[in-house]
Amino acid sequence: MTIEGLIIGLSVGASCVASCGPLIMSVIMKNSPTPSDAYSYLGRFMAGRLMAYLAIAAVTGLMRGCQWQSAKVMAVMSIAVGVMMIVNALVKLPSYCAKGVGVKTYIRSHAPMMYVPALGFISSINICPPVIAAATASLNAPSTAQGIGTFVLFFIGSSIYMLPLPLISLFEDKEAIRTIGRFMSWIIGVMFIVKGLIGL
Amino acid sequence: MKYISYSIAATMTIMMMLIFINLDGWMQMAAQLPFMKIDPTITGGEVVDSIVSDNYKLWIHEGVHPGLFEDKSRTITQIDIEGDYYGKVTVNGKQYELNATSHDVKVNGEEYAASFKRKNGWTLRIE
Amino acid sequence: MKNKLYSTGNVLRSILLTLPMTLISMMMLSQGGQALGTLEDTCVYLAACAIYNIAFFLMLYKGEIDKWRAVVFATSAVLFSVSFMNNLIELRGSVTYSDADVLSCEIPFCHIVTTMVVIPAAIKQTIIFPGSIMTGFASISAMFVIIFGSSIILGRGFCSWGCFYGGWDDAFSRVAKNPIIKKVNVAYRWFSFAMLIIMALWSAATLAPEYCSWLCPFKLVTERDAIVDTETLLKNVVMVILFLGLVVVLPLITKKRIQCATFCPMGAFESLFNKISIFHVKNNESKCIKCGKCQRSCPLLAIDSKLKPLINCSKCGKCVDACPTGAMQFHIKGTPVGTKITTARLLFLYPAYTLMVTLIGGSVVNAIKIIINLF
């Protein structure tokens, strides 16, 4: 496995925080009052992000030379991220398993598990600028497996900078943090929807 | 404790005045701080080559890497042009055909070039 | 009408307490003698000194800080815009800036940009603003010193005593006698903190001051993009909408400083300095009768349901003036609450007013000359 991915990840990780940080920060601030809850959300977001990077690596490896990231696909992804952020602003994600039966209860009880990784997945496919750098590196890898390895190392390198983000949950005034998180979700949601509509 | 607090508060007026009275001195000190330089993606970076003639002047800047952590996979090179210039210029090992007049500028063979009108000519940014 | 709690009681005492500010203002407004060139210059200088000192005298004699502060603050903001735009017209021929001005790094550094340059300055050790480090009007190093110096001293007091944009918001919030919208959701006080985080991160991602590019309403009264394409047209439209909405209409109908309270990322940034500043506004609970006048009067939504000033208090003095019992008071950290109230008040007033006179006063003098020359 080439360590080029790790070096790229470490060198551009701050860009990842600047791009993805507002998303996960607003989810954490809006929903997670305790540090353990906050790190749990970050972990799920990272899982979604890792799935996205592995998917990109596999697709890039399989479709070498093909331009698969079309502007329209990116625009739709952008709108999807925007809608998800507005959902975060409006809905409180439960942190417990809801009791009862039925589709609604199932969705409610699994909502945190589905929503946060999905946000990480879609946002990483769409907006992460360093992904392009890592994609270039993985394209140059001798095989698809090594391309995937490059991406995993890039993921690890860039994720280090995200680790302090959940510490915002240590602030005393939880109501203020939740309100700021809700407003951030609204602002980011609108920004992404506008960006997507312009791209369409 | 309260006397210390009142003393500190009493000096705040003088501190406020000193900010402005000695502003030049504070500015000199602030300018020495490590981050007190304009980002090269705005200034274009240092000039590494120039072509000067009676009818034109050309300054080629060093390539700068945009991004918060200087993404080295991308390089943007700035060229400043004054006057009318028709000819080739080599940037980062690639040759570009430049046609610049006071009204228009064209760069051929570029992957990406942005042009900005200046008072006396043009600034090109080639990626 | 005098505020009996804080009025000095007599004219002589007020004059004596105004004297130090008179000396300070005459010294600072003279700009080392540069403001006293011709007879006309000297008359304008003396007029400006008189305006500032009469207002200060009235603050002390009447015992009302906010009312007279706001008169000077709003007037200064308008005159600052006159002076600033005139300077740009003399320099560039227009109040718009083009790519050429940006590439030449000739854009004056505005204090709101501070929020956007902090992260790149820390990581990349560069300033992502097309300004001049040392030369010209509002150089980066000068504004850096002024902003951080005055913020350490006054905390968010900068927003009510120094910011030449806040005066616009303050002015429009006082036009109507009664608000049309009487209750503003206090949660909106935290919107500016969300703006701060997003603007700081977005600008760090793009290495450009995005709030300035897209969202600052005060470009309308200073300098703005020349309209050359769809993007710059859109930026100008957004600027006008935000100015009319956040600075004119909403303050008119709510009597709150909506732009400052809810949108400005610099306001949120300045709030962090309230933790450092030795001055703050405190509620003396032994005197508080829980009437809520302080909370209703606060233009920045900075008083909570327990009638305690929050981190985003800008020390404008409106709640202090509104409080019928004197429970809301200027206070110096580390001193007993409820004692030496007038001393604390004065010790705050002197540096705050010094900032207003020095930072904006020069532009006020310049603007008066411009207006006189027009006639």
C-alpha cells in the first residue's frame, strides 16, 4: 500500500474540517449534549465518509479514465446534503431505541444510525475537495486494491483533524449550543440547496 | 483585590489612548508577526522572471499552490502584462501562446487561465 | 429629563468630569496637529470637539448614557460613510472596486474581515485579504492593533462605541416610537454565532473572505463590487436586500439592532472578548424588582429570562438607563457589586468614549469639511 494517501490526508485534512466540519458540528451541537453522544455521532459520520471514500476508490479504479463525477450528479448531491441539513434543523434525532412496532417506530429508533452516516456518505462524495487529490493518487496506484488502500490511508490522515470537533459539547450552555447548531443547519442547508440549484 | 481591579480599570483609558498615540510603533511590531503577509494566491507570489522591451513588460511569478494546506497537486502561475505582447512564454515547463493588447488577451494551449484587467494591462492566472 | 440615579446633580461637577475627556478628545482629534492646517480646518476641528464633549457632558449631567451615546454614534457612522466614500472617489474615481484593485492589494481592511482571516492566519500563516500590511488607509496591521487592543479593553463594547457600521443599525432602531413587532424570539441572538462558525470555516476552505464577498450589507455605505457580470450583479442585489432588511426595516419595526444582534459574525467574535474585558454590565439582584424593563430595552437581545446580561452584551448602557432601581449597573470585575457604581461607570465611560472619538472622530472631521465644501 502506498503511503501517499496518508500524506495527502494529513496535508489537506484542515480543508476537510473546513468543508465537512460545519455539517457534523451542526449535527453534534443540535442533538448531542454529552461528549460520548458527540463522539458517537462523529464515529457514525466518519463511517459514512469511509464508505464514500471506498466507493470512490472502487469506482475510480474500475472506471479508469472515465469522467464519472458529472456536474449534474454533484448538483443533485449538493441539494441532497442541503435537504438533510434542514431535516437536522427541524427534527431532533432520538438517542434511544423507541419502543413499539411499525415502520415509523423502526425509522425513529434507527434514525441516528441511518441519518448521520448517510450525511457523511453523501457529503463526502459531493463536497470534499481533497477527495480529488486522493482520487488522483489512487488512479496512479498499480491495482484497484492498492487504490482502495490509498483512499483508506487518506481517510485516516484527514480524519485526525476532525477529532477535536465533538469537544464543543463540553460548553456549559447547552441550550445556546443547540440553538447555534440548529441555525448552522439551516444556513448550511440553504447554502447547499442554492449551490445545487445553480449547478443544475 | 478590588483595589487591583480599580487600578487596572483606571489604566484602561491610558491604554486606549496609547493604542492610537503609538499606532505606528504597534503597527511595526504587528507587521513582524509571522502571519502578516498577504496570501500568495492573492498577490501571485514572487516574480521569478521578467521580459522587458520598449513596447511591453512581462512578469512571470512563481507557481503558488492554493488551498489551506497548499495542495501541491494544483499550481497557479500568474503573469502580469503591460503593453501589447504577441509571442510565446514558458510557464512551468509548458509553452503558451500569448496575444495581449489593451482591449483583449488570449492564451492558447492552456488548460485553465483566468484574465483580469489592470490599470495598465492584464494579469493572467494559468493553472 | 434627568436620571436621578446617575445624574451628577450639578453643572459644575459635570463640567469638571468632562474636562479630562475634553483634553483627550482635543489631543486625539488634532491628529498631531494635522487637523489644524487652515482657519477652516481649525473651526471644523473645534466644532467636532464641541459636539463630542457636549454629548459627554450630557451623559453625565442627565445621567443617561445610551441616549447621548446613540446620537453621537449614529451621526459618526453616517459621517464616516461620507468620508470613506469620498476618499475612495478621490483615490479610484468610484466607490466600487474591480479586479485590478483587488490584485493591487488596495482594499482597506474592515474589522469584520478579522473573523474570516483568523483560521488561515493560524494554519497557513498568511492573510487572505487583498489589503496592504503597512500602508494606506486602514492597513491590516493598523486595524489588527486597534481591533484587538480595544476588544481586550472593552470586550464587545467595541460594537456600541467603536464600530462605524453599528451606528446605522442603532439609528434605524430608534426612529419609531413604538415597535410594531413587540416580541423578537430571543433565540435569534445565537444566529450570529452560527454565522461566525460558518463564515470562518467557509472562508478557510475557499481562502477568500466570503462574508465580505456575499453577505455584508454595509458595502452599500462603503465600497462594493463593480457590476461586470451576473455574479457581481447578484452580490449587489444581495447586499441591498440585506441592508434594507437587516439594517433598515427590521430595526424600524422591532426597535432592535437586528444586524448587530443576529447576523454580524464580528459581533459574535467580539462577544468572546467579554470574557477578558474588566468591564461588564451586572444586575445587582438585591435591588432588582424583576420588572423586565432591561430585557425589553436591550437592542441586542443580550439579557436572559433571569435578567442577567449575557456574553453578547455590548455595554451600550440602554438597560442601565432603563432600570428604575439602579440594579443594572456598569461593574468592574473583581469589585463588590453595588458599591462605587458611579466610579465604575466613569472608569468605563472614559476609555469607551476615547475609542469613539479617536477611531471615528477623524472621519467625522473630514466629513464635515467635505459637506462644507459642497456648499
